[in-house]
Amino acid sequence: MTHHRATAPKADRLRKYRPDLQGLRAVAIMMVVSMHVGVLDIHGGVDVSFVLSGFLIGSQLLAEIDKTGKVSLGRFWARRMRRLAPGAAVTIIVTAVFAWIYASPFRFREYMSDGFSASLSVINWRLAENGTDYFANDGSQSPYQHFWSLGIEEQFYVVAPLALVVVAWLSRIVFRNRALVAVFLLAVVGGSLYLSVTQTATNQPLAYFGTHTRIWEIAFGVLLALGAPLLSRMNLGLAAFLSWAGLAVAVGTALLITEETPLPGYAVGGPVLGASMIIAGGCAAPRFGAEKLLDNPVFDFVGNVSYGWYLWHWPVLILWPSILEREFTYSDRFRVASFSFLLAVAMHYMMERRLRENTKLVSIPWRGILTGVSLTACAAVATTLALQAPLNLSFSTSAGSASAAGFGGTDSVKQAVASMNRPQISETSLLKAPHDRGDHGCIDQLLVTGYVLRDECVIGDTRATRTMVLLGDSHAYQWGNAFDALGRELHVKVITVIKSGCTPEAYKITREDLGREYTECIAWRKSALDKIGEIDPDVIVVANRVQGTTTREGAEKTFETLKATGADLVYLTDTPYPGFSVPDCLAKHSDELSYCNPKAEKVVDHPEFRLMEREVAEGYGAEVIDSIPAFCAGGYCPAVIGGNVVYWDYSHMTGSYSRSLAPYLRPKFEKILAG
């Protein structure tokens, strides 16, 4: 006798195919793509996907364990390989080809290192180690960055069947039920969630990309799969309400998350809870549940191609501006989403379905595994070989033979502006530019909370009796080579008191890469100012990046403290901020270098805050040295001056150019030191 699901016995409600979950898969990928391309600021799509994956894989594994008491690892891994490896390998290799043609030659090798890690499903750990800011918008993103979540899932697929078989066997032996499995999963969820919350506050990149801080989301899905038989007996009205409420919670909380929200931490709990409520409610198959919305032909189709859409949308997004060679516009967001969707559809019909339905691969597991391993090896070998390829540069003879003298007085800047259409650049200068970051002085990194005077912090004439302190953030550190040369020439010991991203002005700083207030800066600043008082320097130089959140009160508080030391104060105005990777631009446009010379009005940023800081410094008797004439003239700030690349990234000058600026600083400091 066949029952309609609304009147079927409760024991029959648990279904093998869940159309609502296919719809939820579509919702998750649409959330991800919409957020990444900038159509809608909605986060949490990956978190929904994690829960869904945990439930689906958990259901398969637990069903097989119940039926046979074990898991056929060969068949399980063969299914995963057929499903994941072909699309990933093709995406990695095709992305490498287009990156070689269109991306910056300097970035290409870094991309290939990421591609190699992605092919081995460990890129999440590489990103965590590098302290990657996933939401950075400075051109630093890799086209393989999105593989972090796939890496976590694939690591789960390796361990999960082994762990579940062992725990389920022990549970049957000891308790004659699944109690130990439930306890084990609860422990994984609780422990991983705890690590997620605590490490988000201390090391956000590790918390964001770490398997140990994300696995709770997948394990929670497995826990739902374990409880599915019980959930299927739920009252139908309650189940319907739960599924609709879950959809509202998942989408609503995802919209509340912003780029400033500390992630993952507690914030991802909303999308995880919402997805779990949808899954739990759907176990009872209520007639009027959220399945009414989620089960439709459009969502079914999107769900089918969701894996390919996830694979393709990110590399298309990252490489799109380089391919078109223009700024990314709002309409480009929809073009990226649409084009990557078409690629996903093509891959689904041309490859995914064929591999999934290939009877030879399905019936003999080792063939499926071998196919996946072979394709994975192809991607790994391709990216490894690409790392050895020569840089794709195209220099003219005159450009390649130019000298790299750097700054030679303000006339050299004017000459660089005059020759912007046909600048002379040293090929050697360009090749070393990305790594020419200065090698004099010390800089404390983000999580350091106290300044310690170390040997590397002392530069210039280290035996001199007169002492100068260089205080600031990375925009002070970039002057290290100049002050080292200046100190040697003027017989002054220079001590660098510098912390990354930490301006000397006392005000609240929020770091997007930390996802919270930069409390380490507050503690470090106090420690640094106390140390400067102990050093009792003759001169204190303040240099920092101008921030649009600086307050006059904060600037005055710091300068008041510095003035109390009795030292002569110097305020070195901030350098230009191009906002794009200058070496990347020059390498990509090595035959048209004028493309990389921005207008001063665009890169001499925050003029009102520059003026405010200068006024405060002058109010406390500081001598002001304007850095801009050493970088800009005639309304432009050229990327190449005196044959030397000016910046090693998007805002910091190269060590070589910094060293060439010592003569620019010398007259002012000779006067100051002479009293």
C-alpha cells in the first residue's frame, strides 16, 4: 500500500532523497557567489554548505554502518574522487593558463604555489600560515583562495569514515546503541566551537581557515544525520515551522554579518543554526514546510551545478580585471556571476555527469580512485612546473639597460613625470622590487603587545653618543634604509620603535584582518612611549600612514607625551598611497609603463587628516618634513624615479628608493642636530 507523505506513518517519513536539501544547496552557493562578487553583502553560505555536507555524508556513512557494520572505504573514497577531483583539477589547470597570460608575472608564481596547495587540499593551512585576510580588497587575493573550504571538506572525507566506524563499533560493544557516537560528535562540536571562538579573538586568519576551528560545522551536520530517525517522528506542524524559521534564521543572520564582524567565532552560529533547523524540520517531511519554496526546478538546476559554480566564480572574479585591463565596475559583478555559471553548466554536462554515471568507474572502486588521484596529480605537477617557468616580461632594450639611481633631487622626480610615457627603468630594479622591502630597523607584527629594544632595532652609527628615535607604523619602517644611511653620515644612533598597522596617535583602531579592535596596538603604544622615555633621545621622528579615523585628541595626546621627553620633535609627512601593487602593474605593463603612474590627487590621500596631523605636530613644536616632493611633481606620482621602482607593494617604498632619499633628509637633520 502506498501512502501520501502527509498521512504516511511516521516511520516512513525518513527519505533517501531530500529535494529541500537540493534547494538548500542552491541557496548556499547563491549566498557565496552574491557575497564574493559584491551583488549582495550576505555571508554564511560556506557555513550552510558545511552543515549540509556533514548531514549528507553522515547519512551515507551511518546507513552503511547500520547495514553492514562497516564502511567500504574504497567505494566511499571513489565516490568522493569522482565527484570532486575532476572539476578541481580542471579549474586549477585552466586558471593557471589564464593567470600566465593575463595576471602579473610576479603574482603568477605565488598563485602557482597556492594552486599546488589547492590540488593537495591543504591550501587552508597555507592561507592560515600566511595570515591571509579573506576579505582584503587590495589585489592580494589568489584565484585559488576559495579552495580553502574544499580542502577542509576533503580532509573531513579522509578521516570521517575511519572515525565513525571505530566509534560506532565501540558504541555497539559498550552501550549496544549509538550513544558513544553521539557523545563523540558532541565533543567534536564543542571542542572545535570553543577553539573557533577563542582563536578568532587571538589569531583570526588561523581561526578562519583552520580545519580544527571549522570542523564543528560539518560535525554538527553528522550529528543531525545521527538523530534523523528521531527527528523524522516530529510533529508535522512543528517540523514545518522549524524549517521556515530555519530559512529565516539562516538568511537573516547571514545578512547581519559584515566584513567587520569577527569571523568565524560566534557569528557563523546563525547560518549554521538556520541550516540545521531546515534539515531537522525536513526530516519529518511536512507538507507545508520550507520545501514548498526550496523544491523548484530553478533551485534544483542550480543545486546540480553548484560545485562547478563554486569552483569557477572566484578565479573568474580575481582574473577579470586583469583580462579586461580596466577597473571592476558594478555591472562586471553580474558578468562574473553569469559567466562563471555558464562555465559550471558546461562542466556539469561535459564532465561531472559523465564521470558520475560511468558504470566502469562506479562498479570498480579502484578505477574511480585512480581517476581522481591521476587528475589531482596532473594539477599538482602542472602547478609545480609552472613555478619553474621564467617570468612573462617584455622589456625594450633601452628600458632593460637603464640605471637605477633612484632619487637624485626633486629634478629627478620632475624628469620622471616628464618621461612618464617612455620611462627608463632598470630590469634588475623591477625584478627585485617585490622583495626590496628594506633591511634596516625592526618592526613588531600585529599580535605583539609590548616593545622590546633588540639589536636589530639599532641602526645608523650604532656607537654614536647622540640618539634618534624613529617612531611609527610600517610607513615609518619603510624609511629604515634612509635613516640608516643618514645616521652613519651624521654619526647618530637611530632606534626604530615601529609596529605594523599601529599609528603613534592614540585612538581606537579596528583591523579588518583581525575582525576586531586592535587592542595590541594600545598596549604596545604605551610600552613604546615608556621605552622612549627611558632612552631619552635627542631627536624623535614620527612617521605613519595617514588614516581616515585619526582623531585630533589622539594625535595631541601622543605629541604631548613626546614633547615631555625634552627631545627635538620631527614630523615626517606620509608618503603617497597608490592602492595597487606597483611591481605587479609594471611587470604586466612592462611595454607600457605609463599605465602605472597615478595622479597625485588620487594617491596623496586623506588631505584633511594630513593637514590636521601636521597642525598638531607644529603646535607641539615639531619640525615638519614634507615627503611629497620626493615622490610627486606636476600632479603625478610616478612609479619609477631615476630608473628605480618606487614601491614594493601598494603603498610602501622599496628599500633601494628609501636609501636614495638620505640626501633629501640630511639638510633638515643637520640643522636640527646643530641645535
